[in-house]
Amino acid sequence: DTGVSQDPRHKITKRGQNVTFRCDPISEHNRLYWYRQTLGQGPEFLTYFQNEAQLEKSRLLSDRFSAERPKGSFSTLEIQRTEQGDSAMYLCASSSDGTRYEQYFGPGTRLTVT
Amino acid sequence: AQTVTQSQPEMSVQEAETVTLSCTYDTSESDYYLFWYKQPPSRQMILVIRQEAYKQQNATENRFSVNFQKAAKSFSLKISDSQLGDAAMYFCAYLTQGGSEKLVFGKGTKLTVNP
């Protein structure tokens, strides 16, 4: 069990560019979550996958954001036409059906939009 | 919609002493989970303790315990024998028993442990 991993850990991009983040959940976990955390705030839910199906999306997930989990394993979060307000820590978490109440978090990807 | 409120932006405690972090929440549901997560500086968030709403007994995990008051919608975390490694942001979080899978977090309390 290597834990939830995220790549990259840090990303600096210019406004208007597209960025993609990757999350690898704990291997036996079929549930995967994305959260966004801005400075001084708690994480805010973005979206949830059960296996490859995206079952829940927050209103925070604007049409510039898209998440995928094509084979029910790793997931990607893409932000198109980044804005300065997108600067935040993007956290991924995973859990299993039997222990849905225990979400294990990754180290996060810190995005800075200049 | 559920909300979680942490009214203490910062707290400090002397090493080996006890500190209590406060959390209140708002919900119309009867079945749910409550959590305390710890986020050390530049490190990932880890689960400290979990409480199921249907359980009257307060959860404990070693030096960490909660005071769950369901009627008052209060869920405080007590850290006994505080250690330097307890210094972190602490987040209170809510998860519904059914329906949504999202954790709802408070804004956090920054805990400083003084040697």
C-alpha cells in the first residue's frame, strides 16, 4: 500500500494555459474524489468517481474543468483556459465501497496561475 | 445543505498539556459521520478520528478523543498530552450517511504546540 499519489506536486502556469493533474488512488480503492483547497480554507468537493463512472459533480466544477477516470484506476483533472482564481491546492482522495467513510488523501498538486 | 463551523482560527497549547478544538455543524439529517482531519505543514491530510452519529459513545484514538453532542450539533476534539508533532491545521468534516459522497469541511483551526 503506497498511498494516494498525485503528479505533479507543483505547477506554475500562465493565465489562459491548460493544465492536467493526475491522481493514482490506493490500489484496491474503487472510489476517487477531487477537492480544491484555497489558502486559509478547508477543502471543497469537486467531483466523485465510483470505478470509471463520474457520479457526483459540484457546481464549483465549471465547464473549464473536466475529470476522467477511464479505466477505473487513475484519474485526471484538466483545467482549460486557467484563470488566476484557479490558483489552489488540488487534492485527490480515495476509498473503498466497504469503508466509504474513510477517505485517504494524497499530497495534493499546488497550482499557481500567473 | 450541511455546513461545518470552526470558530477558532488559531489555538496554542503547551507541550504535555491538553487542548480542545471546537466544531459545530448544521444538518437536518439523523444519520451521518463526523471527522477530524489533521494537515501538517506541507504534508498530506490524515484522518485523526471518526464518529458515527448513531453511536452515543464518544470515539477515542489514543491521545485523541471527541465530545459529540448530537442535539447541540457540536463535535469537539480533545488532544491530551500534546506533542510537538501535533502542530498542524485541524479540520472538522461531515459526511452524510446516504446520497452525497462529499466531505464538507470547516475552515480549520491552526494548532501551535509550544515547547
